[in-house]
Amino acid sequence: MKKNTFLAAFIRRELKDYTLLLRNIPSLVVNLFILSVVCMNLLANKELVSCKYLALDCGFTLSWISFLCMDMICKRFGPKAAIKISLLALLVNLCTFVLFNLLSHTPGMWGEFYSYIDSDVNAATVANNALNATFGGTWYVVFGSALAMFVSTLANSSLNHFIAKITHASGFKNFAIRSYFSTMIAQFIDNFIFALVVSHVFFGWTMTQVFVCSLTGAVMELLCEIIFSPMGYKMCQAWEKEGVGLEYLKFKAEQK
């Protein structure tokens, strides 16, 4: 009986926590976070750079957004808040995959089909099937991506918070140190898990390729973080100055 009571209280507390968190975090940041996760998984279907030891897909152009949003949320609202918003983004991404996959099996044709139908019926069919396959997605890619992001989110938020506690720097220097180190390590973990689960198992990558491509990819993503982190820091400063999220922060303080 006590266990059931404790569980019910825990669920009510977490639901209230989630409700307050979503009410207090600026909607633009949450929307950008979710949109970047959904779109980068879709854009991952196209290569951007493909060398022996450097493999970047077009999703790379958006991946830095999710990590920068994570770092901003972590600084203002704490690591657990960043993890919770990441889980929300993963849930939305899963729902999007299911919806796209179901719609890819409908009998209708994509607009691109009609661009070829007058000149080449076979080309039109190939184009239509290719678009269905792209938007429909593949289960192991979605699974590998979700697993990689979940683990890297835990790593990024925990490291970001830990580094912030042990560093004596302040201002932008503090934000930069905690963000750059956590992003570099978390991005490597994200790339490594995805490459190991998907590229190594299904595409025949060697372990050398898995490791080196994960490392070089993390370096490239870190460069994006370095370029855009001043903008993220200024937004965090504006949140603090304007008292954004005080309701949630007070609630968390009361729970302690």
C-alpha cells in the first residue's frame, strides 16, 4: 500500500514538474529543439561529406542546435530539465516517424511523380518509391538515432552540470568551458553509438571507421557549438535578467 502511495505521489510530482517546466521554458527554444531533432533525422538520409575517415550527413547542419539548446536549458533550469526536454523531443520524433511511415504506405503519389510521368513512367515510379523510402524511414536507423541521443543527452547534461560546479570561471568563460567539453564528449558518444549500432552492423563499417568518424564528426560539431555559443549565452543572460523560469526554479527549490 505504501509503495502504491509513494508511486502515485511520485507520478503527480513529476507531472507537475513537467507541466511547470514546459510553461517556464521559452517556447521558441523548445520548438527549435524538437524541430532540430526531427529534421536532422530526416536530413540524415543525405550525405554531406563522405570520406574514408570523415562521414557527415546533412543532419549535421542542425545537430548543433539541439546541443546548444540543451546547454542553455541546463544552465538556467538544471540538467534534469534538459534531459526531460530531450525525452520530449525523442517522443515527438518517434511519433513523426510512425506517422510518416504509415503515410508512406498509402497508395497516393508524391508531387515529384508527376514531374516524370509524361516523359518516363519508370523514372516516375522510382522517384515515388525513393521518396516513400526516405520519409518512411528504417526502424534500425530510428532505433540507433534514439539510443544515441538518449545516452548522449545524459552525458551532455550531467557533464555540463558537473563541470559548472568544479570550474571557478564565471560569465561567458564558464558557459563556454562547460558547453565545449560536454558537447565534445557527448557528440562523440552520440556519433559512436549510432555508427556502432547502425553503420557497423548494417553497413559494414570497420571499428576503425566507427571510432575515427565519430571523433572527426564530434570535432566538426564542436566547431559549430563554438561559433554559435555566444548567441546562446546572451539568451541565457536575458532569461536571468528578465526572471524567465522563476516559477519552475522556486518549485524545484521547494522540493529540496
